[in-house]
Amino acid sequence: MVVYAYYCFTGKQKMTNLKQLLAFNLKHYRLKLGLTQAKLAEKAEVSTQYMP
């Protein structure tokens, strides 16, 4: 069994789940840009339930 470890952009957290890594980075940059989940969802034309 092969286990991969992914590192978030900040390099401070080790994540073994790619979905978790994507959610972490999406939230990180969303907050950095000052966007709410609703505003980002609107820009991406998706439901807010998909926004971390």
C-alpha cells in the first residue's frame, strides 16, 4: 500500500487526503482575498455547499 502525503501551501500542515488539501488551500486563498463563501460560490457559479 502506498501512502502519499500532501503539504498545504504554508508548509505547516501535512495532509494525506487530496480533497482535504484542496479545501484547505481554497479556504486559505478565499480568506486572503476577503471573499465570503457565498461570494466565491457566486463567482464560481456553484452552490455554497461546495465552498470550504
